[in-house]
Amino acid sequence: DPPPPPLPKKQLQRAESLPEPGSSHRCHGDPEPRAGSILYSIPAAHPRHGEAAPPRDRASWAPKKPLTKSQSLGEPPARSSPQAAPAPSLKELTFGTADGELGQLLESPAGVCGLLLGCQEASLARLSARMQEELLGPEERQQLLQAELAGKRWAALGVPEPRPCCQSGDAWYFRVGFTFEHRQLQFAAKVPKPCCSSLGLQSSLGTHCSIQRLLGRFTDRLPRELVLPGIPGKQSQGLSREEPACPAPQPVLQVLLCAEVPQQTLADFVKDSHALHRTSPGHYERLGCLLLLQLCMGLEHLRGQNVAQGDLCPENLLLVECPCPPRGQQGQKEPLGLSLPRLLISNFFKVQEKQRPCSSSQEQDWSQGLAAPSPPAAAELNVGRLIYQILHVDISLENILGFSSKRLPEIPSLSIYSAGLRRLATLLLHRDPHQRVSIEQARGILQVLLWGPRQELFARSRKSLELLRSWLEVKRALLLLRFAENSAGARVSPGLEEWLCCQYFQGVTEYTLYQVTQVLYG
């Protein structure tokens, strides 16, 4: 047989070296883009086939890699190559993110809508953290101050007033001054009343906006010029009487140094706000919702550490003036009672492992919870009583035990918040513990009362998870736009209420909203 014809030779073409994936980034010598700037330097275009690239572009390319056996000629490198820059997380995404990295996110299955929603949540988290630092101060600075105050006593502190600036049910508070880092700081010296001390517990509670923060402690004799109201003897007489020739020695007391200077107690606030409630019921009851929200958030924090509020009554809840007035309104004093103060829990006890046994009768369980405020199970009942007290409705222990859960004292409808507060108080004071809402649920109800969704949202459309998800997405976008507009106009600086609002929209989901609105609106 004749031999077969020879096989044709393959025409192999020279493979062109392709630029590495990193070549689309900024070239050597290009100026760094300025953070927050809208104008950026335009990167040089890649050379076309057959064109010579400028030397500057050639220098910016990465060293060429040999082709692997599994890689076809002319095929671009796989995305999983070690040189490929990973897509930035949504927390790292900013207006200055490079378009190459942004393009990777745009190709994700979530798409543009998911990308924007994730950016909004990350932005709310950053804003919330910044506002919290404005309210509480940097954590590092507080640690330095604690170290500086270690071992200091009354002699190292300046006491401008001999009388307490605030008296709660369990302590007296004196305003004191201290020089730190060439600045004069003011904080409070807390002198616990007899049998009302929780010193060892308070130093281990962590940082929270609704929990009193401890800077230090010491034991020392009370300075002779300081007055403790209600204590029999020389101190209760004031400074008008002449001192005897041989004065009795001052008592040795435990003293706590606290970061916040209390302005008044919640009991003082309620007592002084009858006129405000009559003339501006909507504003006053909104303040009441915000104060109750801070209390519930603080109680949640304590329960997470197996700690409870010692005596949950208006006399033991402190109110502190927020540090910064609105920007652009410096020097304009807001009318008394119209500004939102911080609410602080200052009295604590450790929850015992063995709880109070359940009573055989729900009536007995309900009565014992109201009569003994210490058990943690009674927190819901006491918050329910606080709603009535804030709204100036008589709900004393003597008469509440005469009502059934369906015949609680009537709360008059004075504002858009009245019906919701009435509903919340009824749920918190329910005689059946299984029907009673928890502190966490009460916090969610207060947030819905303050920022929605309100009942009219469901007047046109049936309530559904899809409707609540859409409402939540729109409200988050509008909240961020409001912050941007206020910042551009320099009208107001974010404060405590804005921080509480950010906390709500940062963490809430459509599932939580469905459950809360079901309980609140039925």
C-alpha cells in the first residue's frame, strides 16, 4: 500500500502577553485620589492590538506569567487567580471605591438593589457608632481618666456647691471638677444612702447609653462643708448655724465617681411637667415614649449580663442633660422640659439562680410582683406602672390591686401616642404571665409608636412581609437623605433621638415589624 499523505503542519501563532488583572488600577506616578473628592484622574487607556504602549504603561504592568497546561492560548486569566483583587465588603464600600472593585459587586447575584440596601445598612451602622461616641465620649479617653482618678479622694476634687445637685431614692450626687489633659472636667460624686450600695456590681456592667458609668471609687470622710439632706444632725441643718468648738467627726463613706452629672430624677420630671402635658400633649407624650424606650434598652442590656434594676421606680431613674446643643443654635437655650434627656439606670442587684417560684394562682403572682419590685419577673409590671405615672394617671399600688386586667385606669386620648401607650400598659400589666409582653417586645412596640409603621399604612394594602420590607427599605433611604440634607445645611447636629432612631432602623427586620404590629394593632 502507498504510504499515507503527511499530516499538515500546525500554524502556531505567537501568543500575545496579556496584562494582568491589576493593570486596570491606577498607574505608577498617578496622583492618589483624594478621599471624598468627586474628581479623579482618568486612567490611561489600554493599548490596542499592534499599537505600542507608552513606557509609563509598560512599567505599570505586572511581570508576565507563563501559561499553564490547562489555560488556552489567548484566554484571559481566571477570576480566582491570586492576583485578582477581592471584592470589597459593603462596610468598606465608599464613594471613592475604584470602579474595578465596584464592577465586581455589580456582577453579584444580589444586583444593584441588593448592593444599595447593603450600603444603607452599613452606613446606618457607621452613623450610629459615631453618634454614640459623641454621646458617651471615646472609650480610650474614659480609660485614661479612670487610671488618672485611681487613688484620688475628696482633696483632689473641686466641689463647687455644698449641696447635692440631685437626690435619688438611693444616693446623693455632688457635682465635682477635676483637671485632666489641661481641661476642666465635671462629673458626679455619688454618695450611696445606707443599705443602698451596689458598688461591686456596677463596675462590671460594660458601657451602655442607659447605664450609669463608673469612673472610680474611694472611701473617705465626708468634707465638713458638704450637706446631706435628710440626715439628722449638723449636716441636715445647713451651713447657717455656727459650728461647735469640738465638732463631731464626719462619717466615713463609700463614694463612687460617675461620668454623668444627673440633672433630676424621673419623678422630678413628671412632677414638674403637668403644665407641659396640658399645653403640648403630643410633644410630652413623645418624650415619654423616648424615655421609656431608653429604659427598656437599658433593662435588656442588664438582663444579658444576669443583672436587674434594683428598685424600678421614678425616684431611682436619673435624667442627664445631653452634652451638645443643636449645631447652628449655639447659645439658644431650649425651653425647660422640651429637650430630651438621657435616662440612666443607677441601682442594680445580681439575679439569683433560683427564681421566685410560680404561684398557684395568677392573682397571687400578679400581686406579689407588684408588691415586691426586686424580682426580675416584675420588671414588666413596673414598666407598665411607669407608663401611668409618666402620663399623670394615678396608679398607686393600693388601688391597682383592685383592678382586673380589663379594668385598668383609663388613659385619656390626648395625642397620637395615647392609644398605643394604653395598649402597651395593658399588655405589661396583664395578670396572666403568658399573655404579658416582655421588655424586648415593649421596646419594639415603643419604636413602632415613635417611627412607624403606623396603622394607616395597612388601610390601602393588606399587611404582608413584602409590604413591610418595602416600607423599611424606603424609610432607611429617606433617613439617610435627611441626615445628608441636615449636614449640608448645617441646621442641626444629630443627637440622642437621632441615635435611637438609627438603632431602630439598623437592626429591625420585616419579620419583627410583622410581629410587633400584630400585637400593637391586632
